[in-house]
Amino acid sequence: MAIDDEKVKQQANETEIEADGAKIDGAYDADNLTVLKGLEAVRMRPAMYIGSTGTRGLHHLFVEVVDNSIDEALAGFCSEIDFTVHTDNSLSVRDNGRGIPVDVNTETGLSGVEVAMTILHAGGKFGGGGYKVSGGLHGVGVSAVNALSEWCEVQVCRGGKCYRQRYERGAPTTPLEVIGKAKTTSTFTRWMADPEIFGEVDYHHDIFINRLRELSYLNKGIKITFSDENTGESQEFKHDTGIAAFVEHLNKNRTGLHKVVYFLRSREDTNVEIAMQYNDSFQENILTYANNINTIEGGTHLSGFKTALTRVINTYARKSGALKEKDTNLSGDDVREGLTAVISVQLLHPQFEGQTKTKLGNSDIEGIVNSIVGEGLSEFLEENPAVGKRIVDKSLTAARAREAARRASELVKRQNALENSALPGKLSDCTERDPAKCELYLVEGESAGGSAKQGRNRLYQAILPLKGKILNVEKTRIDKVLENDEIRALISALGTGIANSGLSANKDVDETEEEEGNGNGKDSGSRFDITRLRYHRVIIMTDADVDGDHIRTLLLTFFFRYMLPLVEQGHIYLAQPPLFRIKAGKDTQYYAKDERERDEMLKSLGNRRDVIVSRFKGLGEMNADQLAVTTMEPANRTIVQITLEDAVEADDAFSMLMGEKVEPRRLFIEKNAKEFTGVDWHA
């Protein structure tokens, strides 16, 4: 996604404000209050219900409809779910559940189908009669999808009959009518996202596939299919071992130290399902779910797991003699190094933070998960002493490395946002002190760094030249990472410190776990603090060749593993320097980023004899003014923002591309080399 600098215009001394097309003056009485009826509120403020009207919100419609089918599966009434991308760019979901009720709701006088599709906060998830366990809590899911669709059609098979009703922008255009007989039960929902809301409707199939695959792991035995009528592509997902297979999938590019540990136990109407496996990497990778909702910010189930894990490993280490009486307890970071785990809980009344449901807040769940994990993991270690020894040995090695890392981290901590004395010597800082206005260019090599320093805007652009290729952090323990000069300079320049590596790096640290694990309430790794970020745009600027791509990948691996919130919150960008310069006459010149753009420019210039094409070997070969005009000036440049649509897939990509295993990388290259045109292979 190309990002252009926003130009903010402010007008002072405004005497009136326009809101929703109406001018607001001094008069304000009851007639100024607007009452929105039905689904009008959803169409007027769609972001309140689906998060945004961009790519994320567009795909969230799919999530809401599929989650309804999954709720039927959780209730035990659905075993198959089919998702289809149709040729007209509409989407559909069919499940073999009970079917939406078709009888008349006495309170509204409407059929159950119409109630579900047109009334907010309506559904079978409030009183407990329809669903005991569900992900949807607010009753706005499918009705919001209906409201934000150009048209939507629902077909229900129930009670020996098939019914159909059609809607346009949330309003029924036909009654609920019988269209035939049925021997089975099902619900089929098809919708066309409204371009009035979303603009151009452009779907990303990987988002669909990743979520469907994830749901198949979380609901073992459920068959979920993906079909695309445009390409003929079809995929089926079904996993009889559930999240145990999920952990195997997550670790497929790593070497496991033992078989997956799995247990499912129930307590107080709560099901707790755990799958975990240690591997030979140095990152922790913990995914948490509550009623199939990916709680990316963790919550009480994660805290309970961490507390139990730290306690059990320490108890086992002391019982086995690996930890002596005088030794300090292993910390949470130590026992989680190289751990891949999936935590899935199902509970009656989940409490999430907001409609986005990213953090579980039920206080009782922490104790339940703590107890169940404590029992299950203790039993496993007692029955598998050889595995227990490998886990403890890995944790002890991690503890020694983390102690060395703590000492090294003191050298890279930034004491004060304004104290340049704490910054690396080769950093050419900017004069602006508001981080929101500042940019940091990470430049490949001293030569390119020199051109960038001369071509930059000193007010808000800082330059940090990096010597050669930084360390591959995917294959390196944290103490060695922090001994690397280039990484230390980068951490010092940014000012945030580093996070625990792994997908759970941005999640809250549970103080109880740390107190039980370390004995002093302090964690052994340095802590990440995004509020101390000195530059809100961190721009990676490397050569447009194979080496430049490698350096970009190394830097992105570092940011993903140790500064994940920077990626999640959109602070990381890629510069797009040109590869070619085209001179037409004495005074006219153009720049092209690749061969395709070069050829298009040459075609537009015709057969002129005064056209000269030259190729840059690297950024260091460009003059300062050329680099400024093409790559650094906001009015001319194109920078690509790095976003994180699926953390699991990103983790898989980095472990495959940069990890120890060669075979997955070789297979990836063989499969994709011919189609990949983003790198100048002839450099």
C-alpha cells in the first residue's frame, strides 16, 4: 500500500461547525436530536460496528457471517461450512446447522429470519436458549453485514421447507417466501458489499483462507471448504486433532524437541484446551482464543497459562535437581523461550474489550486456566522425564543468555528522548523534537548514508547508515543479538527498547507470574515502550537489488521479532528508490523503479535519438539531489507501509525464510521463483 504524506489544513476562528451535512449554530433543542431507525446507524457510522470501511472492515463482513456458522458448530448442530467467492464478486456462506428460525417473533411480529437480519442486538446469544457458547455477543454481526451490503439474500431450510428473503442496503425487498421442500436443515447467506460504503471492493483471498484454516484447527472435526468460482480454486480444511495439529503447523519450519503436549479439561462450565511444543528456536509463539475469537492482546486465559507454566517448570527443575536451593528461579521469559502454544477456552459469558474482542477480561478464567494447566503439565512432566529434562535444560540456557542480555541491554537503553549523548555516533539526527513529525531513514552503507545526509530535510529527517547486513535474529539468541553493533545502534536510535520475541510480544506481562517465576517481580529481558519512540516513521531504504532485498528482510525480521508493535501500529515503511534514470535531451530526465516502468517511459518518448538510459548500481551511486527528489521528498516519493494482516502467516514466512531448516526454504524458492518479479535477479 503506497502512503502519501497527509497535508493537514487548519482553519482558525471558525464561527460554525458542519457535522453530517448540517450546520450547528447556537440554537440547540430537542428538534436538533436525530433518531436513527433500524439499520440507519450502521450505514451512517459503519466503523463503529466493523472497525473501518477499508480492507479490514470489508473482510470483517465475512468474519461475522462465518462466525454465526461456527456458533452452530459450537452448539453441536453443524459439521460442514462452505464459503464461496462468486463470479459477480459476491460472497456466500452455507452451513448445515439448524437454520435460522422462520416462525413469527411475538414481540416484533416479524419472522425470526427478518429479526436476525434487520434488528440490531437481536439473536439467540443473549438469553441462553439459543447458544450456550458463542463468539458473537452484541447481536450486530449479520444485521450489520446486511446493512452494509448492496444486496443480501438468505435461504433457510428448516422444518421440511426452504425459505428465501432478499434485502437491499438492509431493507427487505421480498417477504420470507417458501421456495421448495427440504430434507435437511441449513442456512445460506449471500451478500454483495456496498461500494457506497467500501468504494472499490477488492478481496484478499489469503485473509479468507487463513481464517478458515484457523477455525478448522479450533473446531476439530468440522469440515470447512473454500471455493472461488473465478479461478476454480477449492480447498478443504478439516483437522481431527484440532489445536494439536495447529501447533504442528506453526512449528513446521522448526525442529520440535518433543511431541505436542495436548489436554482438554472442563471446570465450572468452562472448557480449557491446551496444545504446546518446545522447538529449537529462540522465540515464543503463544496464540490465545476465547470462543474461537483470536484474542490477540491476550487476557486472563493467557495470564493463567503463563503463571502455571512458570510455576510448574520451576517446581520440576528443583525436584529434579537442575535448580539448587541457592539458585534463582527461572523467569517467565526463560521458560517460554522456544515455546509454541495454542490456548483455547470456551465459556458461557465471555467479557471482551469492545466489539473488536481482542482481550479476554473474565477474572475467574485466570484461576481456572492456571489450575488446569498446572495439573496437566505436571502430570506430563512426571510421565515424560526425558522431555522434562530437555525443557529445563533449554530454560536454563535461556536464563544464562538472558542475564547476559540484561547486561548488554544497559548499553542500548535510551535515557532521555532529548539526550543526544545517548544516541549512536553515526546517527545524523533531525532538529524536530515531536516524534509524530520525525522520520528515520535506515540506509544501506556509508556511501548511501552520505548522499542521504546531504539530500535530507534536516528539520524532520534523520539518517542512520547501517554497515552491511545485520545479524539474522531468527537464528540467534537474544544475548548475541544485543552484542551486534548495528542492532545496538538501531535500538538506541529508536529509543523504545525491545520486546520479548514472538507473537505474544505485545501482550501484557502478568506480574503474578513474574513474582512466582523470578522471585523479585522483575522480568529478565528489557521491556518495550512504544511511547518512547523517537520517530513515527521508520523508513528502510536499501538498493533495488538482491542484496538490498536481503537487508530489508533481515531488518523486517528484527522488527517482527523484537519490535512487533511498530509493525502492528504502522510505523515501518519501505522506500522505493529508482533503478533507472532516463535522460531525454540536456535538461529532461525521468526515473523508473523497475524494467516495466522503464519500458513504459521509453515507449511514451518514442524513437528519440537523444534518449540515454542508465542504471543505478546502488543508492551510493546517486547524487544527493537525485536521492532527495526521487526517494526522500514527500511530494515526489512513494513509500510502502508495512502492515500485519495475519500474524500467524507472517511468523510462518519469517521462520521459513530465515530459520534453520533449509528444506522449506528450498521448496518455497522452487515453487515461487518463476512467478516472483519483485527482485532484480540480474544485479
